[in-house]
Amino acid sequence: MQSKVKEALHTIWQAETREKAYQAFDHCIERFGPKYAKAMACLDATHSPG
């Protein structure tokens, strides 16, 4: 796994609030979706906000 993607995922699970985690998740999908389309689609499919 690329270190930048790994760092982005850490930002999600280490977020102080659920809202910040959702924001970090959305940013991760937008940032890495073009390069890692299948992996980001898989994450996005399992995402169920609040």
C-alpha cells in the first residue's frame, strides 16, 4: 500500500470526532479515487455515515 494512502487512512481512524473522520474519508476517496479506483470504490461501498 502506498504510504500516502496509508497516512490518509490513519487520519480517518485517528480523527477526534466522527464528523472529522467522515471529512477525512471523503477527502481520501476524492484524492486517491482516480489512481486506485477499485480500492476506493470498495471503501466507498462500505461507508455508511451516521
